Amino acid sequence: MADPHEPSDAAARRAKPAVVVYPNNTLPHADMEMLERARRTLTKIADIIVPPRDARAFEVPAGCFFRIVSVDGPQVGDLNLWNAHDLSEHFFSGKTRALNATHVGKGDRLWSTLPNLRPMATITHDTLGWYGFDADGGGIHDVIGTRCDPYTNRLLAGGDYHHCCHSNLTRALASARGMDPRDAEMHVHDVLNVFMCTGFTHDTHQYFMKASPVRPGDFIEFFAEIDLLGALSTCPGGDCGSTHSSDTAKCYPLKVEVLRPDANALAGWAPPQRNPYPRTHGL
Ligand SMILES: [Zn+2]
């Protein structure tokens, strides 16, 4: 039944054109040709295995690359990134979504929080790029979810579960930086959902997940634009095809590889500066 408050020109109002909020033609892009050349010269300098239902921190110097690799079985990863020298500058999921799309892939950049707003990392390869968007509207590597956490679990399901991504990331940061977990927790932020297949239902626009199509050997690769501290959680949801925030789903490790290009591969490149807005805010 029609809503009695619907105005007579409702159809005309709904027919207005959709305008992309941030036109991509002014967004500064990475020099993908240079990065493509550089990635052909990579030498691995570190390997980090993240055990199931846990997280590990890792450092990536500016100008190096890192890969998140599927090993053993389909597994979703929750990624946090910080400026290695200033934890107040971290990955800004919401603005990255607004500037790119609900899901990110090769060529997209991960932006940092205000007042910095600079690219922290650029995606240089994605073996799941073929997936696109499926019939349900699902895509891979979303910036719409936040991370599973014990507070929402307590709210919705009751009980305390200590291996949600939020807690895993908290433990990883606390151990990497010798911090009290309650201090570390305040630096954990909305994630990039690596390998996760998500979308919004067509009818009710609710956030959904479905089994990740990732298979062992698949990887997503990033170029570190600034010195990075990262943390990756192996979500207790496993492939996130059924449930999370419990020990029910089958879970697998993930591997992080840090790789360095040849010294001359990035000739002329320099890390991006923080955003130059003077922060006077009209005063
Ligand atoms: Zn999770």
C-alpha cells in the first residue's frame, strides 16, 4: 500500500539523476606503470604467519610492498594500518569507501585519517580481481564492514568471546608496541576486509556476507606509500560463509610477505606528504 504521506510528485523526485559524490578524475592516482615495473624486481624480506583466530603485527618500510596470501584454505583477513611513527594516523575506511567504492581492488589507494588524508598504500595486484560483483551484489575486499568485536557479540548473542578480530588486532598491537591492551584497543579501527565477500541485499539493503571465493595461493598486494605498521586478523568467521564471533567456523592461517624492490626501481618517487589544509577551520 502506498504511503499516505507520499507527495504527488514522488516519482519525479525519485527520478533525479544519481551524481557520484567524488568524481574520480581529480583523485591523485599512483604511477601504476612504475609500480608494475618495480613489482617485477621484488625480493622477500619477511614472512609472517598469522595463526587461525589470531592476529600478528608487521612493519613495511615506505617503498616496499606487502602481500596477504591465502594458505591452506579459504580465510578472511581483517587489516589495520597505522603510520609506523604516529598511531594517530591510520587507515580511514569511510573516506576510502567514499573516494573509491564499497570494495577495493588494483589501482585503488587506502587513505589515512584526517587531518592527514594521504594514501598509505596502493593496491598493486589482486588475484581475485576477476570476481567483480556477483548476482547478489557481493564483491571482494570491502570497506563497508567494521570488524567483528566482543561488544556487538555481547549485545546480540550474549557471552564473551575473546577471538573476534577487534580483540585479535588489540592483542597484536599491544604486543608489537608493548602497550596495555586497553590502550592498544583505542587505536584499533575499521578494517579493510581482505578476501571477504560482502554486499547489501537488494530488497532491504542489509549488510550480507557469503563464502569467500579465495583459495590457497591467492593474494592481494600493496605498495607502502609511507612507513607502515600493519596488523592482520584471521577472522573467526573463516571464509565468512556462515557465522563468526565463535569457534564454529573452520579457520585457516594467512601469510603476510614483505617484499623490497630493487633500489633504482622507484627513481624519482617520494612518500606523499600530509594534506596541506592549514587546519584553521575558518577561525
Ligand atoms: Zn572478524
